[in-house]
Amino acid sequence: MHRKMPSSGIYRLALYSRHLDSLGNREDEYISSQELAEATGNTAAQVRKDLTYYGSIGEPGKGYKIKKLRELLMEAFGKKEVRKLVVIGAGNLGMALIAHSGFRTQQFKIVAAFDRDARKIGKVVENVMIYNIQNLETVVARTGADIALVCVPYYSAQKVIDKLVLAGVKAILNFAPAGRITVPEGIKFQNVDMSIEADRLYYLLKND
Amino acid sequence: MHRKMPSSGIYRLALYSRHLDSLGNREDEYISSQELAEATGNTAAQVRKDLTYYGSIGEPGKGYKIKKLRELLMEAFGKKEVRKLVVIGAGNLGMALIAHSGFRTQQFKIVAAFDRDARKIGKVVENVMIYNIQNLETVVARTGADIALVCVPYYSAQKVIDKLVLAGVKAILNFAPAGRITVPEGIKFQNVDMSIEADRLYYLLKND
């Protein structure tokens, strides 16, 4: 139905979707590209361009019907189903992600966590059970999780990711700063580097 | 010297900068917009457009001189100086950020961390001292840190951010999922939501 969206465009669509989700009681109203732009740090022209991927859904002089646009984006991001995640590695970062409210408020559900540390295995954190990583394949397969958040040390990342693929995970967010990770064709893979937001702020400090 | 860059453009520039940093032994060569695009998940047209902010620095048929482009971007992101950060809140997320290699490899330096928990105060983690948050203003002022990474619970975020501004911090990355944070004019502020990358992967799962 729509053309292929570049990676940075998907990021912007995610921001639009979240902003629309936050407008609950305005569902029957319209939102202008300018308003969406201001709420998400983009230009109105960029918003209009991004949304042409969904056809001519804007109405001249009115903007976008909030309800309709929100539905389209919920569909695009799988928010109409439960989006199941697993967390691999229950160290500081894994624990922080399990507790992160962003995953709770955005129709995500962390269905299991894994660690190799016997002191952690069997514990329940924020309603999430920590399993022995040796049981990763069976537990992940049973939960039907689509995405794994990988928070293991860099030297374990590739091995864990290989196991996740065997277990049926279709997409992997790698928070472990590993060098080159390889995944089979068809598996979605993304490195997440939390330090890049600090780059962005330094840019603003130096150039504004 | 260059025009105002939109927020998503700064993010792309940060990716280009990091890719160039990784090409150490190719400094005397050229890089094409296509190669930069492939390495960072953008289109060649987008790369060329972003880099026009720096004037006509590409050479027809050759591309960009790696050394020159890298220098320009290092300047833009303040990477020619030590980029000093402080971490507020030494819970799971704060500890994960202190240990995060992305901050160590990108000319960032975390110069201090703060917490209110007496069991943490005085400890040194990855060469970073954890100070009593009551001493935030004096310690931050002494370190000369520009940016603070705020990892406190949401109900403390505004109070901590007010203190940081008084201490002279110019930019704040807020990892605490607080509602509306207000900062004075001139202070750069950015919320970081680690769950948005999961949105992006779900989009790819649903639409590819």
C-alpha cells in the first residue's frame, strides 16, 4: 500500500504516532502538519512529505483527522496487537529497560528476561520473570516474542543473538556495543547507542 | 557559517561523524555520499542535502575528503575538546550509562555521578565518583560539565533539573520519563525514550 520508508522517516512516524496517542480526548478533531511538526521537532513540510506515504489523507485547510491518522500509525507500528519483547541480560541496563515506563505505556509487553547469574534467575522484577539463559530457546519460543532487547556484555552478544534467531525472534535491538554482529537475511537488526543523544545536544551547544 | 539544522538532521550528522571516526586509516581518501548513506541507513540524496549546510565541500566524481569532512563534524559536535558530562541518579540506568562504552569512545567524559543513597555515595564506578546529590551544585560547578544525564525517578526530575541549571549546566538529557519539564530560555533540553527504537523495529516487521 505504501512505498518503502527510510529509517529516519520511520523514527519520525514513531514520534507522530506517540504524539497522537497522547491526544486522547481530541480524537474527533483535526491536527495540522504545523502542530505535529512543533510537537515532534520537525518542519511542517517534512511532516506532510512523510505522511504522503499513506496517500492523500490530509484535508486542505483542516489538516489530518486525528482519529484516522492515529489508526493508520497504530496499524503501521503493530500497536493494535500486544507487542511482545524479551530482555537478554538482567544487568544494570536490562533492569533499567524492564523498569522503563516507555515500554509499559506504548503497548509493549516484556514477557521474559534472561540471565546467567544464579542469584538473579527465578526472581520477578516488575512482573517480569528472569529465566536461566540456558533455557532461552524454549522460553522465547513459548512466549512468541517478536523482538529481543540484547543487554549482554559485548563478547556474548553474537552468541546470544544466534540463539535468539534459532528461537524464532524476528527483530533484535542490540544495546551491547559489539563490533560487527551478523544476522541471517530477513532478521531485522538495530544497534542502539544511548550516547548519540549527547552528540545531538553538544551540536546544539556549539552551533546555536 | 551554516544555516540552522533541523533536529533529525543533527542526528544524521552525528551518524556521519561517527562513521568517519571509524575510518581512521582511510583519512586521506574520499568517501562518496552513497557510501556514507549505506553506512548510516540514509539515502545518498539526503546525505548530500545535509552536507550542503557546510557549503560546497563535495568534489564532483570523488565525493568528500574524509579528513576534511571529519574535522568539520568534529568541530560541529565539540569533539575537539573534552565533552564533560555528569550523571544524576546512580540506579540501574545511571550505572548503565556510566559503564556504557559509547560515552568512552566518543570523546565524552563522565566527570561525576550523584545519588541520594548513602550506600552509593563515595563509591567509584568505572573511575567515576558518586557524590551526595546535596552537593550537586558545588561539584557540578567545579567540574565545568556542560551536559547532565538525568536518571532519577520521574517525581524528582524537575527539582534536579532546576538545581542543574543553577549549577551552570547548559544542556540536559532527561532519561526520566517525566511529564512536562520546564527549563529556562537558552537551556537545551531533550527527553530520551529508549523504547522508540523498538517502535522502529516493529514498523519494519509490519511493513517490510
